[in-house]
Amino acid sequence: MNCYLVNLARAPERLEASRKRFEAGGIPFERIEAVDGLALPPEERRAVCPPVRFYLANAHRVLPGEIGCVLSHLKCWRQAFGGGEPVAAVFEDDVEPDPPRLREAFASIEAENDSSVPTVWLLHRGVPRPAAVEGPWYDILETDDIGHVFCTPAYALNAAAARRLSAILTPMANVADAWSTYARSGVRILAAAVPCAATRGMPSTIGHGRGSWWHRQWFRRFYWFRWRMAFRLDLCLKRFEGKRFPLEEPVR
């Protein structure tokens, strides 16, 4: 499986730290230069992400770093699947990989991949688990705290998922890691029962400043409360119907 590392040109120290970790674990990767949202002119940011549409979906104004993050992952998917590869792994430059477990996860993904079903495999630590897990993967719709499934340090996806996510994010109405939203939009989101990577605890390059709404405790509680209530209603409906939400046909 081909691996790609997303890294800003203005963060060479993060690239070097990641390079040492991946080389020590014997995992080759290709660097994808991230799009710097701060460097984009305002009119280009508005064209990529209509501000009102984003605000209605997320309850906060879009940050330039969030736009850059989405554009970076879109760029990475185009590069990853331009040659007809069935699956690819994507990492951000603050990742702490666990090479032995990563190789096991890659083998499992390649063996179980169904090219007709858009699927994302979350590899990182911190995704809430359901009470019982059977097998190496579980659907995030089975967990009870969907509000914390917001992170993209390490994941894999197939070509069908890349097409579907690219369609959902063009124009951009959500952040790159709104996995609960994408799970309800025809993308199967699986998480590793045994995580293969974690974040290194480095400062985010998204740009949540110390004085921003994001760092106000009441706002964060309201934001996660909104996601939790939406997901618990989703769980109740699913149990009442006795079935999962059906997967739609992938975007061609």
C-alpha cells in the first residue's frame, strides 16, 4: 500500500521528525506538500468554501487552516489514486506511527477491501470504541461518542471513498475529518480495534488561536453536545428500524 505524508512547506522540522520515525519502522512514504490556507487570497478561500454554508453546518466561522487542510487532503487523494491504485494510506506530519501494527492493518485492508463500497479505515488512537469489538475493525456508527471522531493523523481509504469524499467536499461545507457526517453520506467509516498511530501532541497548524471561539469552554461543550445528540438520535432510529443506514452507490 502506498503511503502519503501531508506536510506544509513552512514546517520542515515536522517533516524531518516524521521521516525519522517512518524510516526507522521501514515504512516508505511520499510527501505531499500541503496547501497553506493562510497564503490563499480571500476570494479564493470564499470560492472553495462558501462561508454561510460552512457556518450553518459547523456553528463557527471557517478558518483558513481548515480550508487548507481540506484542499491538502483533496490534493493527496488525486495524487494517490491517479494511477489506478485501489487503496492508499494518508498521514499528517504530527503522527506517531506503530510500524508493526500498521503493516498488519495494511494487510487486513488490502485483503478485505471491496472496491464498490466507499470505505475509510481510521488508524489513529483516540477513536471511541463500542462496548464489544469483534474483529480488527468496527464501524464508528457503533460507538456512543461520535463527537470525538474528529482527527486525521492516520487513515486509509479506497478509490471509491476518495471519489465520494471529493464530491462531498466540493464546494467545502465541512471540515476534512467530519467522519460522522461522511458516515451518513454513503461512506463506510471503520476504526482500528487496535490503533496503529497517535498524534505527537504538537501544536496544530489549523490556526485555532488562543482567543478564538474554539478555545472557549462553553463553545466546545455546545459543539460536542450538538454532535452527541444528533448521533444518539441516529442510534435510536437505527435500533428502532433494526438495521444500519444503507450505503449509497459510490460516486463515479
